[in-house]
Amino acid sequence: MSAGAGTDPGPGRDHGGGGAGGGSGRTVLTGASVVLPTGVVERGRVVVDGRTIASAGPGATAEDSAQGATAPDAGARDAGTRDAGALDLTGHWIVPGFVDLHVHGGGGASFSAGTADEALTAVRTHRRRGTTTMVASTVTGDLDDLARQAAALSELVEQGELAGIHFEGPFISRHRCGAHEPSLLRDPDPADVRKLIDAARGTARMMTLAPELPGGLDSVRLLADHGVIAAIGHTDSTYDATREAIDAGATVATHLFNAMPGLAHRAPGPVAALLEDERITVELINDGVHLHPSVLELAFHRAGADRVALITDAMGAAGMGDGRYPLGPLEVEVENGVARLVEGGSIAGSTLTLDTAFRRAVTVDRLPVPDVVRAISANPARLLGAYDRIGSLEPGKDADLVVLDAEFTLVGVMRKGEWVVRPQLP
């Protein structure tokens, strides 16, 4: 590839912790519009105590005024100080940390490399852009290679750097393979599916497959029985076959509309079945390339904000510049931020980060901020079975939050009470 891994510092200043919000003290954030599960609180207040949210709700208090609502100087405060003071975020927004169910890499690095160093580069790239929780997605490869990748990535899941592993391929349609190597595709034999589940050592969270292929429905049932999300994608399925897969236990549509037949008036295909079924959460890539704004609006309107998960489907070029990058065994050319296969020109994932997806959803698509928060934080957290810890600003949950300015540009990221990107205020 033409660009080096890990060279992008990300927006704002990158911090590992310490000082205000360093995971050991108390931080009070005041004055911002705070997005809670119940709605938006103007001039709200979020109190972080250690790694968790102590409170989130209306108004600054007399206690805050006594502490002084100014941004503490990170270099002038002792990291062990119990009370880190108050940070006045008037004119800003505080939203929950973003949760990405589907991301292949970033910062010039790929999860498919199967090494901790590359994986951590990708994690840190997206974390600086507000993704405080992410699932590592692989791409189609030889089964033994995928098993080795899963074993390496599972260690990072166990360490808390990743929330799980998503296998995208090899059990997908040759007719809708997109940026997956056709020669490595195979039918979803339940024994092969089980091999990958076992290789992940309990960290497999999702697998994308084409349910119309031989063994597809049995594999969906196997995944559901093992607590792994069965996702329908890269499929040439019909409407009826898709409904069968949903009845068998599938619960996610992998990047809806992309890599599947489109809607037709006598052949509605998988899109109609996935949009209409209340059991399905639909992934959407909101980068302005994968979906026309009217299609995004259609999906939100038909499925409802509680059934949408905004994802990146980002490959290694996310957070980097134009150039050539690997995507599994294939090579991708990025030009003007759009990733396409060198051979064939198919769109090859994205260079999207979730802060951009959030800003676009609000400023271009004109979606209500609470709906976007549900789609980018709460809904994916629920799918992962982690909504008791992440996905909303509520007492007792992890102190994962994102600070946005009035134009919805990211200026701050906190993860488990530590500033990853500390807001730099005037």
C-alpha cells in the first residue's frame, strides 16, 4: 500500500488518560445539550466518577459553580486528584460513545492481518473518531487463515480492546461477492461454520452469510443456537428465502441494499423482507457513496430508528489518504476517499468513520439527533447484549461519550472515564 500504517493523529489531541477524566477522578461536564434515552436535555450535566457515569441529566448545580466551570489544564493537575473539576461545554453536544458492528480496519491497518499491532492501530484510529466499542470484521479467506485470524483477535476481545469478531464471508454468494475473492467462497456447511465459531473461543459475535446457498438455513440455526448473530448479506436470496432465514434465526441485514438484489415490483427480493420484519436490524453505510440520501430516508422510515445500525464497513484506508491498500487478498485503490477494487472497480468497503456518519445523518439527511444516537450507539449495543454497560448516558454505565460542537464536528472522546481526545476549548 502507498500510505504507512498508524500515521494519522486523528481529530483534536490524542490522550491515553490522566488528568481530567483519567479514569481515577471525578469529572463534571456542564452546559451541553445531553442526549439521554428519554430525549435531549438542554444545558445538561454529566458527572463521571472513575470509569463510570455517576449521573446524567439537567442543569448545572451549585457544586459545579463552586468547582468552577472551566477546562482544567491537563499538565497542571495531578492525575490522582479525586475531583478533576468542571468542564463548561456550552454550545456543544454530549452523546454516547459510538458502537460499530462492522469495521475491517483503519489507519492503514486491517483486522484481517491477524496481528495485534495491526488490530490495535485500527482500533485506535476509530476510537479517536468516537467509536468506543467495535466488532472486528474479517473478509473472505481460506478457512485455516480465518481461524488463525480469529484466534489472534480473540485475545484482544478478552483484553477489552474489541467487542467481538464478525466473519463476513466466505459463505456468501458468488453473484454478490463485491470485494471478496470469488475463488475462496464456499457454501455454508455447518461444520465449517462451527470451525470458525470454535476458533474464536467464545468471541464470535456475528457471521454474514447468504442463506439461499446449500446449508444456509442450517447454518443460520447453528449460529442462533450458539448465540452468534446470523446476518443476511452478500446474497442473491429471494423474498421468500429471506423470510425463511429470518424464521430460522437471522436478525441482521448486512449493509442493506448493498451486495443484494434491489427492490422490484414483482420480485421484492431480500430488501423488502428485511425492511418489513421487526426482528431484523438493518445496517446502513452513510458515507454518501453506498446509499443515496433518499434510500437512507426510506430505510429509516420503513424500519424505524430502533431497527437501524449505522456502520462504517471501513477498510484500512479509513483515517488515511488516497492510495493503494490491501483488503484481505485483494488490492484496493482509494481515490477522493472512495475505495474500489483495483481489478474490476467494485466498491470495496469504505473509508468512513462514525463521526462523519453522525454528522452527515444530522446535517445532510436531517435526521433527529436522538434517532441518530439510537442508530449509532443504543441499537448496536443492544444487539451485542451490552446495553447494560454501553450505548446510552445513564448512571452506572461505562463513561463512554463523544463531545460534538454546534456543527456536529467531533471535539472530544472519552472511553471508560479516560479522555482519548480531550476537548480543546477557546
